[in-house]
Amino acid sequence: MTTFNKLRTVLAKRAAYNRTVTEIRSLPLDIALDLDLYPGDAKRIARQAVYG
């Protein structure tokens, strides 16, 4: 894999991570809790979802 492809992959994952954190934090609390998500754990949840 070329350096450019690696960089593109890293940037795409970071963008997905940022979108996921933003989406989780923007959920109304009642809906987040119905989905068994706590907005305070948004970074942990996003990290696990994007990076495994």
C-alpha cells in the first residue's frame, strides 16, 4: 500500500470517528438511553465502532 493510500485510509477513519462522536452526542437523551448509549461514552463508542 502506498503512503498516499495509507494517509487516505487514516483520514477517512478519523472523519468517520468524528461523525460518529458528533451523532452520538447530538442524540436526545431519551433516545440515546433507549438505544443503550450514554452520550458521555461517545468517544469510546466511536473508537470501538471505527477502529475495532
